[in-house]
Amino acid sequence: MAKPRWLLLVLVLLLVFLQYHLWFGRGSSGEVVAMRAQVASQVRENQGLQQRNAALAAEVEDLKSGEAAVEERARSELGMIKPGEKFYRVVDTPAGQAGMSGDQLPAVPQAAQDPAPAQAEGH
């Protein structure tokens, strides 16, 4: 009878040891859950970066292939206008000047300046 008790005690201790490592040791279920959450977070971040890279690649291709994109960037970022175009600057009225009439607020067109002087036709 003493032999089965020792065997039972050894098996229970082995079970406790294995359960401890399962729940609290290296590679435990808590670490697995944390790693899965970290992987999911990294996948989301990678997807966002892939979308950003695709948008940048499309913009680079557009800039390489067409003049329209270059013109758009020159207009929006550098404020450039074509010769002969008129540029109107619209200024929001400050809160203190809300009662002013339209003729008191200047809206002056600025004509585009052509860097090259106009040449007469036929020369």
C-alpha cells in the first residue's frame, strides 16, 4: 500500500510542477496572450504603413509621368500662377470688423507677372 501512495504523491507533485510552468513559467499562457496582442498591433501598424507607402509610390509615379501633378504642387505649395492669370486673395473678416461693409474691405487682384518680356509677333 505504501508504494501506490508514493506514486500518487509523485504524480501530484509532477502535475503541480507542470501546471505552474503552464500558467507562470516561460512561454506561459499569459505570455502567449500578450504576444498575440502584440502581433495583432504590429499587423495593424504594418497595414497602415503599407497603405502610406502605396500612396507615396502612386504620388511619385504621378510626379514622374505627368505635368498636371507638378503644376498642382507648384500652385498649392509654392503659390505659383500662370502668366495672364489673376490671383485673388480672399481674407476672412476678423471678429472685430464684422460690421464693415464690402466696399471697405479691399480685394485687390494681383496680375501674374511674366518673367520674360512679351515679344511682338512676326519677329
